[in-house]
Amino acid sequence: MRVMRARPGDRCTLFDGTGIEFQAEVAEILPKKVRLRILDRKEVDRESPFRVTLGVPLPKGERERFLVEKLTELGVAALVPIVTERTVVRPTAAAVHRLERAVIEASKQCGRNRLMQVAAPTAFSSFLLDHASTEVRWIAHPGGACPQAIADGGASDTSNSVARRVESEVPSAAVLGGPYPEPAARVAVVGPEGGFTPDELQAAASLGWRRVDLGPRVLRSETAAIVLAVKLTS
């Protein structure tokens, strides 16, 4: 109404956050709202073939919004703000609500019609246990194997083996004509500015989490999360 200066008769696309899109027409412009007429409804799938969940300690200030925008664009299914021993920013309910609004705005910008979930803040130990049965589960910390080396190794929990199984066993949505197949789950977690403590690393190792190294330089938590998102959604 104000930014796009829509007029009656103009067309737009609506989405409800679950993968459904609606073609609509502006029917009436009122002082504080716009009335639309629904013309068509369809299901459109733009999601990654993998359902990726990332556990990330929230960074400070505008960096948290940047993190949410990029993870939304990359197709991450869920962001879990985690609380570790060295966490600096303690997430609040207001912060989670603010991030949920950022997800909607980022989805509108990039054309994603299924909203990334922003979960309630979770203790690191609980996050490890909640996802202990996920086949692909990585903890990013210097000194581990690089993700590509893990993928090339052919182990049962590698991303490549999961990708091959999905491609060979699940027909494409285009062939099926819908509904879309359930994506394979992948999960990763990154540490706060000070990194994980030895006890936290030991807890992850005892539950079978694979430790991965993202390179020789120290990455901020939001940068590490984006790197993991790129590797795990493709």
C-alpha cells in the first residue's frame, strides 16, 4: 500500500508459511488495510532435500538478524538458540519473537514459502540429547576432520551417503506430482565466541557427534553457522 503503491486490480502472491501460495488481486484499499481477492491456490516446494537444524548461540546486536536472514535464504529448517557455558547473549522470549519476524521478512525477500522455525532457547546438553538419533550430526570445533573429508570417507553417517540414498530411493516430486517426500534430517551445532569447553566437547563425543573443523581461521559463530548451512543443505 505504501511502499509498492498497490492499486485495485494489481496482482500479488501470498503465502501462509506452510508451502502453500495464493495468487491474489487487490480488491480494495482502506486507510489501514488492504482487502485481497484469492484467485488461485497451489503448493510450491522450494525447500532443501535435507531438513537441516542448526544449534547456534545468538550473536550480539544486528549480527543475530543477519544470521537469521542468511539461514532462511539457504533453506535451513530450524534454528535453535543454544545456551552453552560460555554463551554471551542469553536469549529472551522477546528476542525469539524478533527473530521470528526477521524470518518472515527474509522469506518474503527470497521467495521462500515455508518458514524456518526459531525454537525456544535450549541448553547445549539438551540439544545434544534431543538430536542424538539423527544420522548426520556435526559439532563445529577446531581440530576435527574437515566436512569434505568426512563426506569422502564413505562412513554411514556422511552427508554424501544420505544424499545418495535419498536420490536412489525417493522419487522426485515432479514424477510423483506431490505430495513432496520427507527430507532427510541433518543437524549441526556451533559454539559461542569463546568456543566449547572440554567438558562440552566430551559430552558431544560420548553421544556420537562428529567433530568438524571449518578451516584454519577462527570464524564468528554466525559465519560458522552459514558455512555449515551451505554444506548441509546441498
